[in-house]
Amino acid sequence: MSVFDGRRIPADKMGLDWEGIRRGDYSDRYFWNGMTILTHLAREGYRFQGHSSLLEAQGIFDYHHLSTGDMVVEMQWFPRRKPFAVVAGVDAAVAILQLCSGEWDGDTFIPTGDRLQILAVQDGDLAPYAGNPMEITPVLKVRGRYRDFAILETPTLGVLTRASRIATNTYLLMQAARGKPVLFFPARFDLPATQAMDGYAYYVGVQRYNMDFGQNVQPFVSTPAQASLWGGRAGGTVAHAMIACFLGDTTELMLQFARILPPEVPRIALVDFHNDCVRTSLQVAIAFFERYRQAVDAGDMDTARRYQLYGVRPDTGGELRDRSLQHLPDDPSLYGVSPALVRTLRDALDNAWQDWNIPAEWRERAAEWCRQIKIVATGGFNLHRIRQFEEEGVPVDIYGIGSSFFSNSSAEGTVTDFTADVVRVQINGRWVHMAKEGRQACENPNLQPVEEML
């Protein structure tokens, strides 16, 4: 359930291998070993025969009658990212617990998820962490017979960790971009199977930013799978390979793009194929404007919409310096999609109309048409680089980001790993402390009971 709409993702849309999860195919083997031992002990009627200094320290001495195999525990899941994590993946973790908890009797799975007491926050919640593992913010708590869900620790931690990492990185990228759209382009950097949850986590990060900063920035993903869990739509423009199919003629490609694809698809020209972003952008702009003007003069506004150039996208490789900057002394800061390139491109677009042979009555409209062309900067952008561009006032309108959404670096403070611990056990109807040294049960007022099966 997200904090934005109060709805949970239906389990059948998550694309998870429920049968494999139930069998432990996605679990660290030591959890499977533990489940097997506890199940065996329960079936042979074993009673605890050891010694518990932890219980005795709490004044409990009558514990040798306890069935270890049927031990009922309280377990909590929490992130350790400073100063906070934007939580995502909760719905998936809850679905795994509800649909995959149970035990096997031969080839028959006996579900027990309805016996668990589950408390969970909503996707999009914030979980602060100051660095003290004794003072954490649990985002999920479960009470129940441990062997029923022991093997689910791995997959539940996995979905929470990955989704929350992407959601938190998205949130911080949005902050760095100061509310400018940040496009989600990491599909090519990971397995196809991760796209649905990844796109949803990105959506959570965008919506949390909007909620906290009073904005309405729209999420933008590049594949239908990335939009599948939140009801969005994928978008995109063209690839360098398409320009090659048009023998390097970016303008002709964009004209055919505009002619064939519906007007609601933004016309964004990829302009670095010849490492000459300014020249290519101006070529596309004049070709589009001529067709736009002709359509308006003819009263054909449907056609005019097709030739509204939404933006240009420089994607210059970090080893190249654009031809528009070749006259400058060589400097590392001029390579790739640099501040100098974006400023040069913005200036060229804003003033392009002055060289056009157009009627006088069209010159003011042409100037405005050119000013409205957006610059979509892609190619190696990350949190640090976006902050640099924004601090320097570089006139980027939209950022396109790839693998930085997956950043998991200790040096950059982007590690969002989750941990799960048993912190209490039920003894004679009483919940008592039973956690490893340095951990304890913690509370979170945002935890809510989860009753219904997904």
C-alpha cells in the first residue's frame, strides 16, 4: 500500500515465481537448513534441552517444556541508509509472506500465511536511520511460528532492499535536479525480470518527492514493464541505431518520426550522432519549423502539432568534445555533455530564428517556438553531476539517468541494505527479548496491521 493512493499491488501483477519461493529456490541455504531442522524437531516432539541465560536474566526459568520446532517469534525488517530511506517493495514483501509461508508435506504445500500477524508501513514511507543499530525504524514486523516463514527472509529482504534503493536514489536525484524531470533509463543495465519492480520503485521516489516539496513532476519510464505496476505509460524517442538506418541523416529520421508517430509522442531529437550537437539541432529545428509554419498558415493544426519540436537530446560520450567547442583550449571539463556544450546549444536554439528566411509576422512566434525547445541531457549523469549542473545554473530542462538509479556505494552513501532480526520470542503467552547482542525490538508508529490476503 502506498502513502499516495492507499492501494496495494495485486500479487498476480508482481511476476514473482511463487512456487519457487515456497520451495526455497530463492533463499540462502542456511535458512532452508534451519527450517528443515525445526520441522524435524516439531514432528518428533522435541522439547528444548539446552540452557538460556537470556531468559534467566529476565527471570524466566521454566522453559524446558518449550517446543523449539514450533517457536513463535517476532521478527523485524529495517533499512540502514543514512539519514533515511524511501521505503518501497513493502507490498511485494507482504505478498511473499502471505502467499509463501507454510510447510511441505511431501509434494503438498500447506499454506499458513493467514496465521501470521503482519505489521507493515506503506510504500513511500520514510525510514530514518542515524547509524545506531539499537535505534532503527522497522518497516515490517511479523509474529508467527518461525519455521513457517524462515526461508522467506532472503526474498523479502531482496525486494525491500532493491526497491528502496531505487526509490531513495530517485528521491535524491529529484532533489538535486530541483524539480526538473528525471527520466528513468536503466533497463539496459539489468535483467528484464527486474523492470516492473524497478519502475514502480522509481515511481514511488518521484511521488514522495512531489509530496514533500509540493511539486507535480511526472514520472517517465522507457519500457511498458516499468510502468506496469503503477498504471503509467512508457515513452521514448529514437536510438543512434535508427540514425544509422537513415544513413546519418538525423533530420530526415525526425521528419519521418513526426509524420508517422502520433502527436502525443514528444518529438525529441537525438543530436550527437556526428558529434556536432549544435549544427544537428539547428538542422532539425528549421526543418520542423518550416512544416509547422506551413501547417499553421493552412489552418491544419493537427499537422502543426506533429512538427512541434519538444526537445533535443545531446548524449555525447565522455571521451569526445563536441565540434561546437573545438575552438576552445582543450580542457577535461569540455568533454561529454558538458556545461559549456549545453550553454552553447541553448544559445544557438534561442537565436536560431534570426537566420531564418521567414515573413515578418512570423518572427516573434518563431523566437518563442525556439525558446520552448527543451534540452534533455543524458550520458553519465549521477547525483554529483546533476548537483554540479544545477549549482552552476546550466540550462538543462530534463535529465536522463541510467545506472545511477542502482547506485550502492559506501563512498557515496547510497547503500540501502535491509536487515531482518528475530527480536522476541513467545514464552508462556508472554513476549520476551531474544535478540543478538546489539539489537532490540524497536517501534515505528507508521506500522499498520495487514489483514487481507493480497
